[in-house]
Amino acid sequence: MIRTGTGHAPCHHGEILQGVFLDADGRRCAGLVTLPMPGPGSRAEFVRRPGTEPGALTAVPADRTKAVRAAALAVAQCAERTGQRPCGGELRLTSDIPVGLGMGSSTSDVIATVRAVADSYGMRPAPESVARLAVRAELACDPLMWDGRPVLFAQREGRVLEALGPALPPLVVVGCALGGGAPVDTLSLPVREPGDGDVRAFERLRTLLRRAVATADAPLLGEVATASARRGQQVLCHPEFDALAGISRRVGAVGVQIAHSGAVAGVLFDPAAPGLRHRVRGCLRALDAHGIPATRTFTTFTTTSEEFPHGPARRRGDRPAGPDTARRPARLPAL
């Protein structure tokens, strides 16, 4: 009997914090905190075909090899837990996440796939279980399985180092792309071994971020994100970064954030600051003047598009635009 399951996963907008931290046992561990972005995501449909061989897995598009690995791993796990024989099936993926900008497109595919396979077995896997499978499928993954909840996540181990709270402080983010939006080849980047001083600095930023989340302090979060982004430039070396940081200061933003494995970046605003609309418009003009392409302006909280130029991205499921409703999210350009 053919069984069909579906799954969805969001994307992110790069990192707020990324570095090397100490786990509960005092061991050094690479970790990151991502900036959730509503709107774009991956959707998966898995048609399970009992009685076929486990290796008989096909995918559309055919090049989603990480998702296919995730499907095979998820089938094996779900079959074992339900007392069934592993089998093959067909995976169909659709996504509107730009590839190569550091927005978690491959992890989103993998998570949507795992959720679709589990759904075909009538199961709903916990985030911890999805994370373990995602790391096995792609060696390192983003914490998208927590659906926007801020966690310090060990991306190479698939485990949470610290749950920071239910939500980040409210932010308005003016998104942009550095390097003209060209994908970043992370494998070609120099490897810099962190010293004790680096770890102490990252732990200080972790403490500040913990406080920012607990007190909903957007300026403090901006301070952490900017410090992390500056450290990231030791490897990424984006030529526009100093201009981006200067724009942030001039327009009264709380800071900047970047993708440590991509080209996407954002200027962060406190929505409670006076003159927000004017500041955002000034930011967009300054980005244009410096040749830094703006992508979209979005928020980490629910609002209406009338509050900002560029219509902030909204969560899926919003009604079509009308006199008293927010606009549906525009797609992020594939730069």
C-alpha cells in the first residue's frame, strides 16, 4: 500500500553568533545561533512504497543528494520504530530559498524530507531526532528543526549547547547581499584554529546574547551580532563589510549580522526606536549608494506592511493583501 507524507522546513538569514564554545563538560565545540527568517522554505512529499528495496529511492530534482541520504536514514529509523521492513519511495522537493547565500537551503531540504518520511509512517519526530539525522546526512546542519526558537547549536554534532529562550528580541532586518550575492565556497576558506582568547571572547558574547534574549534587549543583541560578524571577517574578508557597519551606525541601527558561510547580511533595527520608518529608508538609500544590493526588509515578529518601506516579510498563511491586511511576502531575489 502506497503511503504519502509531507514535510516543511524554514530557512534562516545567516547567523547572529558563530564561534567556538564550551559545552557542559568544558569541551570546545563549534556552535552558532541563526537569525530566523519568515517566508521562504522547503517543502517535501515522500511517497513510500512498501515491498520495494530500501535503495530504490528517487528524487525530484535528482541532484538533491543530501536529501536522498536523509530520506534513506529516516526510512530506516521509522521502519525500525514501527516494526516494518525498510522500503524505497519517491521524494519530491520544492523550495524558494536562494542557494549559496548562507540561508540554510540544504538543511531545509533535509529537514523537510525527514519530516515527510516520518509523516508517511504516521510519526512526528522530535527536533533532537531530526538534528541527529540531518548531521548524518550532510555532516553539518543548521538548527532549523527548532522552527525559529533561539538555540546555541553545535552544527557538526547536531545537538543544542544551550536553549536561549522562547524567542529573540523583536527586530526589523534590512537584508542585503555582500560580494554581489556570489556564493561562498566554504571549503576554500582558510581554517583558523581558535586559541584560548578566542574561546573566552565567544563565551562572553554567549553570555551577552543570553541576557539580550532574557530581557528582549535588541541593542544588546545587535552588539553581539556585530562583534560576531567582525570576527567572521577574519576569514570571509567581505570588502563591503566596513561600509555596511558604517551605514548601520549612521542610520541608528543596533548592529549588523552576516552569514558566516554565505553572502547574505542584515542591518538590525530596534522596532521600538523612534523614527524607525525614516531610519529604514535611510538605510536602503545608503546601501544603494554603496552598491550593496538590498534583498528584503523583514521582521522577527508579526506586524503590518504599512509600518515599513519594502514591505517586511510575513509568515506563510497570511491573507491576500487588502486595505487592512499585510502583503504576502515577496521572494528574496536569487542574486
